[in-house]
Amino acid sequence: MGFGFLALPDAADYVLQDATVPASLVAGNAPAEPRDGLVRADITVRDGTIGAVTAPGASTPGGLARVPLDGAMVFPCFVDAHTHLDKGHIWPRASNPDGTFPGALAAVGADRERNWS
């Protein structure tokens, strides 16, 4: 099965090597100290389901196909990764301190009043 930059094996069991995943995916069992909320990990897939998440190279079951990811990101489900380019340029001067939608609206509104006509 191909996805542009890699091809998954036809087998139901394989290892995604050296993936970058959200630290929350492995909460309490992170293979390393998170950096920017992300960690590197090997993901063992058994019968099409995640069977294990381990530190890169720590323990790869023998006989499984390996898919080297070289740090490519892997998400546990669909992620809406869109961005608003018209808002990104104000982040250094008007960040969203609480990460909520109302907080974002307040920050953008205040920035508009201060910096735009």
C-alpha cells in the first residue's frame, strides 16, 4: 500500500521504525523526554492494530517487515492539520495564552485594535 513517500508492506504485522508521534499517544510510557510535545518511537503493528510503542531500536520483533520512517510523523487517527496563515503572523505579539477558541478570538481582536486600521 503506497502513500507517496513510503509503502506499507502487504503483511498484517510490521514495524514502523523511528516514527515521530505526539507524546500523548504514549502517555506514561514515553520512550524519551518529549520535545515540543513529540517523541521518536518504533510502532509494532499486529493484525493491523498498534501492538506496541517502544523507544527507537529498543526491541524489534524478529521476522517482521520493517518500514523506516526517518522521523516522519505518525498520528493515531485523522488529524485536522489545517492552519490559518492570516493569523500565524501575529503569534509573537498576540499569542493565545489559554489555547481556547474564546482566547484566540480575544487575542486576534486585541491585536486588530492595536495594529490594524
